[in-house]
Amino acid sequence: MKRFYIVPLGLLFMIACKSKQEAPKQNNGPQSVSVDVIIASPQTINNSVEANGSVVANEYVELHPEVSGRLVYLNVPEGTKVQQGTVIARINDADLQAQLNKTKVALDLAQKTEERLRKLLAVNGVNQADFDIALNAVNGYKADLVYTQSLIDKTILKAPFTGVIGLRQVSLGAYLSPTIVIATMQQLDKIRVDFTLPEEYSSMIKKGNSVDVQIDAGSSKMAKAVVIATEPQVSTATRNLKVRALLKDGKVNPGAFVKVYIAANKSAKSILIPTNSIIPDDKNKQVVLVRGGKAAFVNVETGARQASNIEVVKGIKEGDSVVVSGLLFARPKSQLKVRKVKTLDQLGQ
């Protein structure tokens, strides 16, 4: 037998109202993103640009013989300063000396013949054609003498300038060709520093400007150098400008690596933000600001770069709240919730 229970209508109404009150409220509105920010304010920046450089000698040359032959004289005082014009090496020139003497004998005979014919020509004892042949022979032998002497001069290698000669690479008696290096020679009286600088800083470099050079990486001592020239064209591969400066003091070997610091002609106060808060775009650089509780994407122009911070020269004003964390979740005009206000020192730790 089936049983039926009668429930009062009022009780059903009370149960329905209670269930409606206990049902969780659903929030269909946009969720806010928690972010950390810094307040843009003028900061003191280090107004210098760092560049890598190399030390080069004022003059440098590899000493090669001009002609092939056996080395019969060698004067390479290794590590010693030699004067300009000092004979460094000689190549065997016995065959050329013999050719020179032979030409001298022929020239002597041709000159005597030319003198006799000149006297005969004066009294019409010989025709002009015979005299011209004799005169041409004299001039030909003189030209041969000059040519042979120039070949002999090429067998002698002299110091092209006053400088310190390097290590000897050959021995006396060796057969040399023009491709063989006898030694190197460098002028160390004036040391130069070559360094490259991004083209955006080219306005900071002018002839006569002073730069600081850190010769020893383990020391904070700086040497002064004066800019003497810049490469007229920027490298198309690296977009860098090559600069040459003359080192005033400091003992350093050519080829050494140095750091060059160039002072920037800018205000000491600028707005700095963390480098990783910059959002790169195809054409612009952007940062996210908190304005009215919402994300605002603004274009900025940057300047000098430090280790972890970068200067903003346009797009941000003092007092703006710049988002430094949670950038990946921010969207234009999305709701932002400031979790913490940080400083550049805290972000750098």
C-alpha cells in the first residue's frame, strides 16, 4: 500500500528562501591583476658611457725582405730600441754587384767613345747619326746603373722609424722570401687606444675631448687619453663608430684590453626605471602605468643604460606609477591592483 505525506505550503516557501540566501554569489565582472609598481622620480645617474678598447702602438711594422735570397747579415737586438735607418738585415747581392761593375766598365768605354766623336763632330769629321748612337749608348748604361743599384738597395733592410724591435724569427744564413717575417718593430713613445662606440653616442665624441681609460681591471686607477680622430663612417655591420685616442700616461703593452669611459653631457637628474619593465615593440618601446586603477600602455623614449636600469627621456613624468611586475597579465585598460610600491634599490637586490 502506498503512503502519501502532506507538507504544508508555508514550509516549502521557507525552505526555498533559505536555499536562495545560502547560494554563493557569482561575480561575473573582470578580475583585477595584482602588480608591483615604482613611483617615477628624478634619480642621480652616472653620466658616463663604457666602451671596450685595445691598446695599439703609435707605429707598428713587420720587417720583411723585399727580395728573395740568402741572409748574409742580421742585426736584431731583441727588445732594444733602434734608430731610424739602422741596417737590420742584408740579402746576398754578389750577382748584382758583379752586374753593377760590368755596367760601369761598359759605361766608361761608351763615355770615351762619345767624347772622341764629339770632337770629330765639331770639325765635321763624323756625321751626326754616329754621334747620336754613341750618346745613346752612354745614357743607356747610366740607366742600367740606376736600375742595378735599386735592386741592390732592395737587398738591404733598414729600420723604417725609431722604435723597439721585437723577437728574432730567422737565423743567419737562412734563405728568405718577401713573405717571411724577420722581426716586428713598434714605436712605444706614443701609445694609442682604439675603441668602438654605438652611433647614438657619436655626438659625445669630439677631437680634443678627454676620456678615462681603465688599464688594470683589478684597479680603480684611471689614465687620461685625448681623442685624436674618429672613423668618418659608422660600421654597417655593428652600427658602431671607431674612435682613436692618445694615452697621456700609463705603462701598458700594445694589444692589451682596456675599458674606456666617456662623460655624457646630460643632466645629472633623470627618471630611471628597471630595464625589464620596458616592453619592446616593432616600432616603439612601451611601459605600463597605473592610471585610475587601470593599465595604461604608453610609448617612451630611452637614453643612457645602466646595469639594471634605463633612463626615460620622454613618455613618463614625475609621480607616474610604473608597473614592474605582473606585466605579462596586464592588458590595455584592464583592472590593476597595486600590491606593493617598491624602489629601484629594492629591485636591484
